[in-house]
Amino acid sequence: MITALVQFKLPERMTVEQARAVFASTAPRYLAMQGLVRKHYILSEDGLTAGGVYLWQTRADAERVYDAAWREFIRSKYHTDPVVTYFDTPVMVDNVAGQVVESA
């Protein structure tokens, strides 16, 4: 599995309430997305950085999504360019399911 950390600086401070509304408006586009296991929307405590933490089956799945059209969507929605950092995710603890998952 691959974790992708997506971050972008916001042009002005965003409150948690504003973030919730904006993020909820975009969340449906990620439902049933091929290869996406989970996405967490994130907002820094100072409200100046936002993004997401994504868990993907493979890096290819992630790269298929983070294309030019996706980058333009981020630019148009948040007025900034995203930065994507990839991490191998060899082990995941899932306390909801009560299991430890090792990637192949």
C-alpha cells in the first residue's frame, strides 16, 4: 500500500467550519475511486494549510488520480498548487476493525 500526503497552502485562513463545508462538497468524487482505500481531509491548526492523507492500493492508482486535471481542480478550488509526497505503507493498524494489516 501507498500513503500519499497532499498539502497546499491556502491564500487565507480557513476555519474548521469552512473546511468542513468545502471538503464535504468534494468528498463524493472520491467514493468508489479505483484503488483508493481511505481518504482523510486535513486542515492545519492555523487554518493556512489543507490537503488530504490518502491510502492507496498502489502508487499507480494514486498517480492515475493526481494528473493535470486534478491539479487544475485543486488550483481552481483553493487557488494554490498541491504538493504530493508518497510513503510506502508496509503495515497499518486498524482499530475499528481490530486488526493489523500488512501490505503485500
